[in-house]
Amino acid sequence: MENLLTILISLLAIIALVQLVRIFELATKLKGQQEIEISDKENHYNGLALLIVGFGFVLFVAYSFKLWGHLILPESASLHGIQIKLLWDTTMYLILFVFFITQPLLFWFSYKYRGKKNNKALYQTHNNKLEIIWTSIPAVVLTALVVFGLKTWNNVMVPDTSNAMVMEVYAMQFNWTARYSGEDNKLGDANYTLIGGINTLGVDINDSASSDDIITREIHLPVDEQVLMKFRSQDVIHSAYMPHLGVQMNCVPGMSTQFAFTPIKTTSEMRKELKNEEFDYVLLCNKICGSAHYNMQIKVIIETKQEYLEWMSQQDNFNTLISR
Ligand SMILES: [Cu+2]
């Protein structure tokens, strides 16, 4: 009821305002005055205000890049990430170059040609030379960017994975579980209908490939080795995101998605590089999947092959797990 009254009052207020403006217009007409008259002085102040706001906006963009530019895309710690970063930087520098030329000009001209009583507009209906210039330059630049983008996409999304280590990351509200394929480098079949008891990922016990699978609560990866990460989800769409490694892939219930990448910096190398002893790689959920989404993450440790094998030798495989 209260809402209805508010809407009604707002509606009446708008109608009253429209009527007032109409009365004002009629009154000026009756007096024989010109309806709206804007003086040169008003035009001057308006032009000046636009110039100040416009240049303020351009300066703010420059300042925000200086202040927060480092947060956009970090130096990549994976092989393919270097290509993505190059594509990103090229596109970004090009956009900024054009932005910092066109925007100041836009606001400067709107000030320079502000309304003046005796100004007369210059009518130019057509100019072939200008048409050719402003059509061909963007066409060439955008084609180059699109080709560069497609090439990068193909390199990143369709790599040769014949020698990659196969593992799985399983998503559910609100945690991640990792499953390594073990010595056979083959993940055992899995299905959500088989989930029960300690078999939280629904791994098929009858599939021989599953017996040496290893389920863990941390992701360990050997540096400089390609990993083919497969993703499944139990409930809703999640998104596995590793910002430092330039990896992101949706985890969709009912289907399996994957992403192959090669980490090139160990956790300790990154700690030294960032001068931050507390740094850890992380896999986050990047899809708003429910109330505890913000805390859906799993630690990722990138280490030397030897360290990785040592850690792996301490983990129980699926067979040992279920026979306990
Ligand atoms: Cu999620």
C-alpha cells in the first residue's frame, strides 16, 4: 500500500511539473518573447565546464592506470600466459594511444567551437580523402588485432597434449578436490550416481584405470611440465580460475571441460620475485555460485619435479582409500 502511494505521489508530481513548464511556455509566447534564449556568456561557461570535466576525466584515466595498472594482468607464470599477456598489452597500448589523442581533441573542439551569436557553421557534405583515411586505418588495425587474437586463441586452446600429465579438478559448493591419474596417466571413469561414503567424486571402482588415481585436497604441479587439467562439477556452474597462471575454465555439471598449460615458475621463485614470503598460487571459483562462493579456493603448489614426486609418494591411491 505504501509503495502504491509513493508511486501515485511521484506520478502526480511529474504531471504537475509538466503542466508548470507548459504554463511557462505559453506565458512567454503571449508576451511575444523568444522561448529560450541562451546568451554568449552562458555558452562560454558551458563550454568551459565541459572542457574542465573532459580534461579532468582524461587525467583521471591516466592517474588510475598509474595507481592500479599493476592489478590488471600480472606477469604470467605459465608458458601460454606470456602470449595472452602480449596480446593484452598490444591491445591495451593501442586503445590508450588512440584514447589520449582523440579525447582531449574532442573536448578541446567542443570548447573552441562553443556557441556564439555571429558564428556560422561550415557545411561540408562529402570528402573522399577523409572517408578513405578514417575507414582504412581502423580496418587495417582491427584486422591485424583480430588475426593476432585468433592466432593466440588457437595456440592457447588447441595445444598438443600427447605428453601432458592428466589430472582432474572437481568442483562442488563450496570446495575443490583434485584427482591425479596415477602411474597409468589415465583417470578412471566417474559418475555422480556413484557418489557415496568416502567416494565423494563418484569414481567407478570397477574401472581398472581408477585404482591408482590419487585424490588430494591440494594441487601440486611440477614446474616446466605440461598438465592437462580436466574439470567436472557436481551441482552448479563453477569456474576454475588461476590468475597467476592465466588459466580459467568453466566447470559445468554433466560435462567435462579441460585446459592444458605449463607452469614455468615455482612457488618459491614467485615468492622471491614478488618479495612476498607468504605468496601462494591459488585456484579460485570465478562464477558466483552461491553464498560461500567467495571462499571457494584450493591451494596450488608449483615445485621441482623431485619435490613433486616426493609429495606424490606420500599420498594414498584410490584403492588404498576404499579398502580401509
Ligand atoms: Cu563456485
